[in-house]
Amino acid sequence: MSFGDNLKKIRSDKNISQGDLAKLIEVHATHISRYERNLTSPTIDVAKKIADALEVSTDSLIYGSNDQIISTKINDDELLQLFHKTQFLSQEDINSIKAMLRAFVFQKDIQKQLS
């Protein structure tokens, strides 16, 4: 998602109008509208003011939430769900899963190099 899409979602989730956000960061409401429609991008200083006003990180405005980032990087829904479930396992189990994944990927890399 783009900066504008992320801004609109975060602002809407927090029930803050474009006008209210504009007042908080001392810009005209049309600027917020332009950002959300991806017609223009704010300066770094303005992006920081927006993040502070919305009480989020600038990363979440620029890149989206962690869930959004992860879901765009992992295309397989079943694999994504399995990774989410591993968060509730013990650290020992998580370390075992990591070791198995490293070994599997290493094996595939070696096979690829030998072929």
C-alpha cells in the first residue's frame, strides 16, 4: 500500500477527519486529501508531524503495518498462518522450527548448486 492509502486507513481507524488532522499538523485540509489520493507526498518533516499526530511510527505510514508488510512478502496463505501460529510456541520450539527451516533451505541451495 502507498503512503496515501496507509494514511487514510490509519486516520479512518482512529476516527479523525481530514480537517482535524490538518489542524493538528497546521496545514490546510486539501493537503491531507492530496496525500490520501496519492497526488502528492509530504516532506519528511510533515510526515513526522502526521505520524506524531496519529500516534504511529513514520514506518507504518510509509510501509504499512507489520501484517501488511508480511502478507505482501509471503504469498502462501497457509504458510503465513503457520508462521503466525508459531508465535504462540515456546522459544525452544521456535528455535527448532528455525533450525529445520535453515537445514531445509540449505539442502535446497546445495541441490541447486550441484545441478
